[in-house]
Amino acid sequence: MKFPTFPLLTLMLWAGSLAAAQPGVALAPPTAGPSASVQLPAFVALPSRAFLAYANHPNVQRRLRQVAAGPPTTLSADLARRITTDTLTLIRTRKLNPVRAARALALVLVTVSDAQTITSASGRALNSDAVAAIAAQRLQSYLFPQDVAGLNQALQQQLAALPHGPDEWAVAGVIADCVLLFARADHADRPAATRPQSLSEGKWQALAGQQALEMNWGWVSPMATGAVTLPQVTPPPAWNAPEFAADRAKFAGLQTQLTDADRALARHWAAGAGTVTPAGMWLEQASSLTRQHALTGPDTARVLALTAVSGHDAFIACWRAKFQYNVPGHRTGCQVNRLTLPGGNR
């Protein structure tokens, strides 16, 4: 795929450096006034659907201006990691498939990151942990409606140890509402597509009792880029081209050389429904690294959100290519050959 070659950690560090290097800008409020402007970092103004694109939403600005001026608290890294762990537990319990798990993680962790940055830069006397916890629970309730009662109980237990009041509830609510506006219009819940299976040579065919997973997912709205600018997969060569024939021969040869460790690794990363899924595995690693390197709460929230959004958008690009070319697999694309994973996963 035509992705940048720099590693994910470099991307995270670059994003953090960008935030630190930019001067603050005053976002124009709906109603002018001597104390109405809320100072937020300049990178808020970037045309991204996520990571604070909602910070200058009139509803957010209006509610922030009603809060007494004063220093907000700093988000706790433990809270950001706990919200990640709780979301992974829900994903595993409710058996979300990998693409829906990636979306759930991105929506929840973007909400935490947005809440943290909006409150910390607002100059208003808000408890950042309370705002983030309340806002994240709103997204979790949207994503896991069967678990609302348990989520409400868990939130009350968290808030029992956090100073909070009507202002935290209200600010968290308008932040969550803005993210939910995006989530409800991102095409993830459009009716499942169906198409006749191709019997042409070189086209992917389902095994007996198998279905292609989430055929529409390539048209879900990405978060960190637009649909037009989403990275594209390099088209595979023709099935009967020498390059593809050589690729298939190499693949067949490698299958005869697999060790038990190779097979265990493939099964590990297969991570289908009923696990935390591959996106969740990346989040587990990212969370562990934030603890290992003793990152602050704001940096932890940013790293976790960047990791989650990267996974979500990568799945969309991959799924778009899967059903555009519909070939079993080739090294130039993001296809996964059905023979490499247990159960013939698409």
C-alpha cells in the first residue's frame, strides 16, 4: 500500500511535537465578549474530523464560557489506560469483529483525547478526569447498548473518587454529542452489501459456509483523513502475469517451511471476534509503552487515540482494496490470503 514509510512511533512523536510547537489561537466564540475566547493550540484548526475538530463547535464554546475561570486539572494517565482496558473488555465480551472493534476504540479514545485537550486548554475550573470519563462512557453506551446499566454503575464508582459537578457533566455531554454526530453519519451501519460471487480465475471465493466480512467497510468515513485522500492500494498484477505466478510459487514454498512458532504467530494475529482483535492488540502494546516510558496523562491520551485512529483508517483502506480487486492475496496490496489464517478468514 502507498503508506508513508516512517514508523507509527515517529508519527506519534511528530504529532506531539506539532502540538507543543504551535502557538495558541483564540477560537472565535458565537457571541463576542471580553472573556469569551478560549485559548486552544493552533493544531486544533487543522481540517481533521477527529482530534479536536469539534473544539470550536458553538455548543462546546458556549458551554465552556459558562464555567468559572480557573486552572483545570490534568488528565490522569491511569484513567486513559483504564478506559482503554474497559473498552477492550467490552469488545471481547460482545465479540466485535476486527473492523468494528477498531472503530469502537477510535471513537472512545478520540473522545478521551478531545475532552482532555479541550478542558486543559480552556482556562476553566474543570476536572479533566471527570469530563473524560463521562464523555467516554457516552460513547461506550452508544457502541455497546446491551451494557448501559453496567457502564452507568462503573461510571458512578469512578466519579465517587473525583471532584465533579454539573459543569463537568455538561461539558462532557456536548463533547460526546459532537463525536456522536460524526459516528452516526459515518456509514458504519448502512445495510450490508451483497454481490454475486465471481467464479473467474484468480478471484477470491468463499469456503463452504463462509461469508465475506463487512463488504461495505471500505466506505466507512475515516477519521484522520478524508475518503478522497485515504491511502490507496497498489493494484495487483493480472492473475496470469509472471510476477503473480512467481508470488504464488513463493507463497506455496513458504507454506512447506512453516514452523510451529510461525503457525502460533499467525494464530495469535488472526485475533477474530471474541478476542481484543488486532487493533486491540496494538492498543495493549501502546498502553504498555505509555506506562513503561511514564508518559503524562495528556500524552498517554494522545498516543492511545493516534494508535486507535491509525488502525481504524487502515482497516477502511484495506477493506476498500479487498473488494475493489477481490483477489486471494498479493504482496503489493493489503490482501490476506485465506490459506494463511485458521478458518479461511477474509
